[in-house]
Amino acid sequence: MYVEKDIKLFIDKDSIPLLNGVKIDYLDGLQDSGFNINNPNSKGNCGCGSSFH
């Protein structure tokens, strides 16, 4: 479990190295809304949400 500013995240131990350095932000604007995830560990992805390189 990871706690930051009263937010608790439950992450399995195998995923922790893949999430090291990840920044998650929530956008709520006129043109963009939703979660923005920046993962410096990702070398590429297909956009389908089911692959991680």
C-alpha cells in the first residue's frame, strides 16, 4: 500500500518496478478531461491499453 496526501493505492509487488516514477494527473478542462498518465518506464505502446513495452 502506498499513501500520498490521504490517497491509498494498492499495488501488487510485481508491478511496483514498472510504476516507479509514474506521474498521474487528472485534467478537467474544456478540451481535455480524464486521467493523464506519464510513465517514463514505457518504451512504447499500441494505444489499445493491453500492451506495455
